[in-house]
Amino acid sequence: GENVEQHPSTLSVQEGDSAVIKCTYSDSASNYFPWYKQELGKRPQLIIDIRSNVGEKKDQRIAVTLNKTAKHFSLHITETQPEDSAVYFCAASGGGGADGLTFGKGTHLIIQP
Amino acid sequence: DAGITQSPRHKVTETGTPVTLRCHQTENHRYMYWYRQDPGHGLRLIHYSYGVKDTDKGEVSDGYSVSRSKTEDFLLTLESATSSQTSVYFCATSGGVDEKLFFGSGTQLSVL
């Protein structure tokens, strides 16, 4: 089955700086790669996603890049703000199976004032 | 947010007792999932359903069973709860394969 590795497990950046979280996946048939943000005590919420026929996608201060050849994808957050502090999860969908997403173990992003 | 309701929101139970968690959705989504979330492990799939009465095992299914008698309801049962099943349980739904996954608010389960 699919295996998703996520790094780093904790990332601390100064407010206003950029943050980058990286993930790799194992199943070359995977074609859907979402990112979720989870605030303390809340549900994971989708913030951006990308499909395998696209190399990059942006939404305001966040962007995701995908390198299918290397089987890795990354989340980029620019001009970080205190409300960006949360745990971020990457995930991959196993190429058409009904078993949903395989998640990375999460990155705790801390925005230092 | 998608209309996904989990009940109960919190539960404390004793080792060896059966526990049932309920997920109810109003989105008419075909696919429903149960995940557990533990520190250091992220979200791990327990069971999933791809239609009424159609279910299958996920990565960590031992000690759990599920049932889906209606499109809108997906039940997770811990047949005999153990302390290792103390966790936060999330239900999720999706309208299609490789489509957006929406999560419920979660159930905090403590097995003493």
C-alpha cells in the first residue's frame, strides 16, 4: 500500500518568514495530494490540494508543488502569521482505490512572534 | 463544512466493555471512513465504506468492526475496549474516489 513520509515533525519560524513542509510518497499510481491543517482540538481541514497532472498550485499565501518523477510534494507558506500555527498533514490517494487517503505523520508549525 | 456529525463527542469507558461510535452525514456522500489519531502516528485508517453494506478493513482494523445500513450512517464498534484504543476517532466522508475528504469533529475516547 501507499506510504507517506513527512518532514520535519516540528518547524519553528519567525512571523513573516516562509515555511516549507515536505512529503514523499511510494505509490506511483497516486494522483491526488491534499494538505490539511489541524488546530488544537479541532478537526483536520483541507487547505489546498493538487492532482498529478499539475506541477504547482497557489492560493494566496499558500502553494503546493508536486514532482511526480521524484514522488515528492511540498507545502509552502509565505509571510507567516500567528494564525498559521497548527499541525499540517500531507496525504496521498492511492490511485483510484476506495480506501481513501494515506496521511503523513504531521508537522507542528510554530510561528514565533 | 460538510454536514458530518459524530456522537458522542467524549466518552470514558472501562476495559472489556463494548463501545459504539456514530457518524451521521447529510452530504449524501458514497464513501465514509473511520480514522484514529494518536500522537506521533498521524491519522490511521481503521475501516471504510464504499456504499450501503459495503465495507472493508483499513490499516489498523483489529478490535474494530463497522456497519453501514444507510447512506448517511456509519457505525464503529469496539467489540471489547482496551486501553490501547484510547484515541481520538474521526469520521470522514467523500463524494468520490480521489476526491476531497471532509472530517467530522471527532470523538475523544478514553478506555480505563
